[in-house]
Amino acid sequence: MRARGCLIGAAVVLAVLGAVAAVLGPGLLRRARGVYAPISRMKGEQRDFEAWTRQRSWREPATPELGPDKLESFLALRRELRVLDGKAMGMGRRGPEGERARLEDVPTIVEGVGDLVAERLGAFRKHDITPAEYDYLERVVYGTWLRALTDGGDDPAARDRAAREVEAAAGKESGAVQARLRQVAADIRARLPPAPAGIPPEVHRVLLAHAAEIEAQPATRISARVPRVREGRRPAASESP
């Protein structure tokens, strides 16, 4: 399945490019020879990434499948994507309001966007997760599993925190009190919520074991896709506007 683009969030790309266009105006298009190289590099990296995606040949399973190693890779990738999105949004906000960027700064700005694209593509490859698989895992973990539990009034991370607090209290006691507190902690851990509809029991157990890590990240969706970098004519030099 063909990847549908390099992987800066669509809103982030539009924010960065929109900010540049707003301060530079139409003259940017006529003075853009210096930005062609990083754009060309982005297109080459995108083609390489799409070839890697095709080689992976990932297909969505008929029923959810998720082991501990894959879950940890997914959560690590998701953390990296959030950091990169924050960096991209920061690029769009650079400079005091009303200050005009200099034309000679444009290649540096576009180079920075290209570096961000490369970092994001590299993050997917480092964790061996394609954009389609990432979207699938996010839907399973946050869209189905966690949402179903929280909508039902059960917070698995809060349950684990309560058990750990009781265990910590047990460590300060001795004899029958300590034994009783440890039993209470064990009972809290044993009262597990049933698997939500559509989530196999084995996947549910893996997710429960990582509930604190899952809930440590925002549940809002972090998109993996953006429009592709399109082929266009090489910008030509021109006189000042």
C-alpha cells in the first residue's frame, strides 16, 4: 500500500508555509531558486520512504494484534512525533508579529522544514512502523481500547497507581498489617476490567500492563500523513518585485 506523503502533519506544513508566504509575499515565487535543492531532497527522501513502505507490505489484521515490543515501539514513536510537531509549530511562530523575514533567510527556513521531514521519516523507519500501521495502532490503543474503558468509568492507570500506593504503605508496616495491605494491593490488581468489544483478551492484557505509559500521552490524534511534495518547475531567477 502506497504511503500518501511525507510525514509532517498537514496543519503544521500549512502553518509553516503560510507564515513564510505571509511575510514574503508573491516575490518569494520569483526569488525561490535557493529553495529548490531542499525541496528536491525532500522529494527524494519521500520516494525512498515510500519504497521502504511498499517493501514492508504491512496489512491490517482481521482482528487486533499487539505484542509488548510493538506497543513500546509505537508509544516511543508517538512521543517523537509530538516533539517534532512542536518543533514545526515553533518554526511557524518565529519572529515578532509584523516583522518581515528577509528573502535571503528563505533557503534556511526551507532547509529547516526539510530537516524536520527527514527526522519524521527516520522516526518511522527507526521504529519499523509504517504510517498505515501507526494509524491502525493509534486507533486500537487510543480510539478503541482506552476510550471504551474511560467511557465506562474505569481508569486502568489510576487502578495501578492505587495498588502501588497501597504497596508502598505496606512497606512501612510489619506483621499482620503489612500482610493485609499487600493483599489489598493484590486484590486491586486482580480486579481487572473486561476487555472492550473488539479487543482480544491477550491484547487487553498487554495494554493493561502498559496503561500508565499509554495514559501519560495525550489521547488526541497525532496524524502521520500529509499531502505529497508535488513535482513542479524549477524556480527561475527574476528581478525584485
